[in-house]
Amino acid sequence: MGYKIVVAGATGNVGREMLNILAERQFPVDQIAVLASRKSLGTECTYGDEILTTKNLDTFDFSGWDIALFAIGSEATAKHAPRAAGAGCVVIDNSSLYRYEPDIPLVVPEVNPEAVDSYARRNIIANPNCSTAQMVVALKPLHDRARIKRVVVSTYQSVSGAGREGMDELWNQTKGMYVPGQEVAPATFQKQIAFNVIPHIDTFMEDGSTREEWKMVVETKKIVDPNIKVTATCVRVPVFVGHSEAVNIDFEDALDEDEARDILREAPGIMVVDKREDGGYVTPVECVGDYVTYISRIRQDSTIGNGLNLWCVSDNLRKGAALNTVQIAETLGKRMLKKG
């Protein structure tokens, strides 16, 4: 027996990916509804071999539905998540709205699946930021072995993290570079993204960090360990899909690169590709469409006592958003919502 599933925001990049992944992983679905805003009402979406037509999110009755996967942004989530949760439908939310509330679990199933157990406090589960999700998958097995003291991370985040508008802007600016008079001014991003990098994602905070950087700090502490110190620099790069991260880790205990490599090879959700030769690592272009987080360039950091460096790459629309959401639903079903 399966579940009655709702996908809210089904016409966006993440919503469509959710539908693909639900079908690919053969999630036990008895009935599925796809929701969108009024402007996208009636749009068709693909779910496996089925063609589904979107219904109006504003008027949808969540009563009798089991799980709702939300990919609709914080403003709409604030309006509709309490409504769904109040009707008895468990919301798994991709926005940042609920991530930092202490009574709402923030979950990466390979890292803290037990956190799902507290979903019933408000019938809402939060999905972390895409850049955090892939990093903590790599950190957790190493932390269990040698206790992480501090993480320094620089991200190289694709434009799909800014939605369809970000992808369109990179495409149009790139074409415009070759056609005189067809240049495209920045609209989604603060500066030109084509053939450029922008050290600015989300809004600036008082201490000079951006909110994207703050998210990585706070979310890592909530998901893995509140004692880990994290400092991040988040950068937007002209890549369509796939986030990359250069991660420096300072451990309490000694951990050499060979053991770290072995630990990561055995860890769930990770694929190690680490050959010290030309091309012996994974780039974002190669990770698109994959479920796993790839780890490469594992090496000692000789400037500190117990340090390692590694390179982390993942499809942000999958592990960073849609896949992690579906994995949370799978974990929820196994732990809390089993049906005979």
C-alpha cells in the first residue's frame, strides 16, 4: 500500500525533478497531485509515463493526503505549509523558512535520519540548503571517526540554484557576448554571470558575510554537531547545474588521507573518484543527473596538526533539493508512517 503525495511547485526546476525522482526510485505512490500558482494553473507535468495537470495551490484541500513536497519559496510556504500540516499532511519543505526553528527537524537522511522522528511536533520537516546538504554527507562519516573542530569551505555554485531565471540569464548573456548589440544586462544576478564569478549569494549581513554563507554555518551545526566551527565563502559560477566545494577540515584526532578515503568509500551517498592524474577527479558537468555526492582531491593539510582537504561535487537540483526531499519522504515512511 502506498501514499497519497502532493508536489507543490511542480512546474519549477526542483518540482519537476521531484516528480522524476519519485518515479525513478519507485516511491510507493497510490495517488499524486501536482500544484502550482494561479499563473501556472493547467500546466502539464510528467510523472513517469503519466501526464499530470496542475491544480491550484491556493484552493487545494490537503485533507486526506499523506505527504506534501514543497518547492514554492518561503513566502508561499508561510501561507500554505501550516494549512497542509493542520490538515494532517506532513510537509517536507525546500525553502529556508523553517530550517532554523528548533522544533522542526532539518534532515539529510545519510547524516541524521533519526531527526525525522520529531516531525509530529508541527507536521513539518525542513530540507537544508543545497550547498550544506552535499557537504554534510561528506563531513559526517569523517566526524564520527576523528571529531571535526573546524571547517573552511569555498563554494562554486551553479546558476540553477537561482532557479530557471538564473539559467536563462547565463544562457542569454553567453549568446549576447557573440552578437554585437545583443548584450544582456544583469537582472537575476548582481553582476554579469557569463564568463565571470560572483562572490555574492543571497543578501549581506551585518558581519559582512552573506546569508548563504550563514546558512552553511548554522545548518551544519544543526545537522551534524553544534560544536563544529564553520566559515564559508559562497561564489556563483557560470555553470548550469552542479555545485562544487573546496573543503578544508581540522580534526581533533589524527586522520590520514588513506583512511579518510576508505571511510568515504564506505559512506552512504558518496562516490570517491580520486586519482592523482589528469582528469582523475569529478567536475560539475559530470555529476549532472546522478544521485551521489562525488569526493575527489583528498589530501593532507600540512599547515595544521590534523587537517585534510577535499573536493566535493553534486547535482544541486538532485541531492541539494529534490533527491534529498524524496529521501526524507522515504525515511519518514520507513520510520513513522508505515502502512500495512
